[in-house]
Amino acid sequence: MSDEFEELWSELAPVGRNRITGGYRRFSWGPADTEARGWFVSAARARGLDVETDGNGNLWAWWGAPGPEAVVTGSHLDSVPDGGAYDGPLGVVGALAAIGELRRRGLRPRRPLAVTVFAEEEGARFGVPCLGSRLLTGAITPERAGGLADADGVTWARAMEAAGLDPGRLGADHELLGRIGAFVELHIEQGRALVHSGAPVGVASAVWPHGRWRLDFSGQADHAGTTRLADRSDPMLPFAEAVLEARRAAEANGALATVGKVRVSPNGTNAVPSRVRAWLDARAADEGALRAVVERVDAAARGSAAEHGVTVNGFLESKSPLVEFDHRLRDRIAARVGGETGGLPLLTTGAGHDAGVLATAVPTAMLFVRNPTGTSHAPEEAATGADCRAGVAALADVLADLTGAGPRSRA
Ligand SMILES: [Zn+2]
């Protein structure tokens, strides 16, 4: 394995990194995201790949003419606020490095091979994750996606336009989808299962069902020093009750529930708030457990809101069903890559991915690379150089196998 991965990695590493926190702030269509996408286009072109942008803002770099039964790999370059270095970029840099590795092995794919960069995977700017892949597969309508607004009221359609793309082309692309024979995403593990199993690389079996719900609590703003407790309609109280209930409900159902984003109005130290808007992220191994968590949080929010003279409204912002990755592809990969060592460890994940969205349309698989901290969506997210190289080598093996790559002809 050459140092191509490290070279590419060090080119991309400074883009969008905040010097104070060490975390990444690559928000879709913003300056850092645009720079990262530009880096990808030149890195791909420098490797002789033909780059195109689909109608939904996803990038595709083709080795060989785009055609049927293509094998596609890739991930995303956008980040959560102060995200880690690996979530997304590992799968993009790893894909380019894997193509270099195939070339070094003297192999040429017999089927078209593409590296893709999906737009707005994290949903950090426009609220809905995996927006590029959802649009591509038709899981979200162009009308809804185009109208999603960021915190400043700028819509996805306007932001795309400002980046030089035509929002009139948004929507499902069945021709492009129809070309994909298989999609494989390389990703950093967002947990410590591989640490416990002692393996640098694993293969995903399923993605837990998960979703995002918004809760709006509305009360009455008032003076913190003169308004008697009995006279208040304080939306912070049912909000707090909902947060605690989310934790209790997740524990009771073997699930995960998080309130990581909240907006308070007017957000003054000496004012009873008028409004609290909060977002609940919930994930569980099955739909029943997920529903149970959300229903308990909803009931607690309503009960407490009634007690405190506050109104509450809940909205489902996005929901992803249980995804089981293609068994045949998963087993083929596990045998191909981990054959001599008895197969790759199988992992389930609570994190959503573009691969999870694509799995509804094409045979899809994911490879995970060990993360010693287990932390993700934070600067502490980590992977050793050796494990990244193991991930790239595994991806190269998989791509060689799936594309039926053979020795390059001298002609
Ligand atoms: Zn990711």
C-alpha cells in the first residue's frame, strides 16, 4: 500500500477545520464545503476520472464510461458542527486511494467504476440528513427538499443556485440509479465494536431505524425578577421534562435518544422564555422500540406543558426505516476480504448513511474502519494510519472483485 492515502488525506485535512476547536465546519454549499468539493474534483481529474455533478448536487467521478452494472463507492464531505476528520472523508479519500491501489496492482475494472460524493449527508445546514441520496432515490420530493431552509432562511434551492447549480434539475434520477450495480461505502466506525473484536475493518449488517422530531414549546415571556412562579407560562419546564423522559424511555427500550439542539427565545438570562424549540434524535434496533420512545417523550411533553400553561407541537422532520444491507453482497465481501482470517466482523449501526438510503434501490454494503476512541461527530473521532490503509486495501479488494478487474491490457 502506497502513501497515496496519506497524501490525499493531508491535502483535504485543513479544509474547514476550526483552529480553536480542532473540529470541522463543512456546511453544505458554504465556503469550506465548496473548497472540499473543488479539491475532490481536481484530485479525481488528476487520476484520469471524468467528473460530473448530478441534478441533486452529488459528484460522480467515473473510471471508464458511465454505463450499466457500475460499481460505485464513496461517501460525503460535509460535517456536523465541529465534526471529526473521518466521518465522510475517510470514504471519499479511501475511494480515490483504492483506485490508485487497483492501478498499482495492474488491474483494470471490467465494469464502470465510480466514486461519489453525496451532498448534505449530515443535515447540519438544512435539517434533513442524506439529502443528496434521498433526492437521487426519490425518498424526498424536489419541492420539499428545495424549500428546506437553513438557520438564516436560505433555502436548499437558493444555496444550490448560489453555488452555480440549477435547482430545476432536482429530483429522482432513475437513469443514474439504474446504472448502479452495487454501492459500497467505506466509513469510520461510530462506536467501539471493532476495538472489542480486535479487527481493523468490519462489514455492516444493518442500520437501526432512526429519526428526528422537532418539539415547539410556546409560553409567555416575562420578567425573571417580578413574575411570580404561579403566574408563569415557562416553556423551559416541559422542555426539561421531555429531555429527561427521552433518556428514561431510551433506557427502558434499549434505544438511544438525544436532544442535542435547542433554540430559546428571547434567550435572556433575566427573562422567562417565550419559546423553546428542541430537536429529538431517536434510534432503536426495531420500529416498535423507536415508536415507544417517541410516544413516551411526546406524552411527557404534553403532560408537563398542560401543567405549566404552555402549548406544545411536535413535528416529524425525517425518518429512516430499518435497513438490512444486501445479504449476498455482505457475505461476498466478508468472504472476499476476510477469507483467510475467517471473515470480517459483522456490525449493526445506529448511524444513518447514504448507503442506508441507497439500499432501498440497489445492492449496498458498508465497510467500517476501527475508531479507537469510539467517538464520532466530535474532534476526538480517530483512526490510525495503519487501520485507514487496511480499510483502503479492503475496499480495493472489494472493488476488484465486484468489477471483475483483470490485468490491464498492454494495447
Ligand atoms: Zn458519515
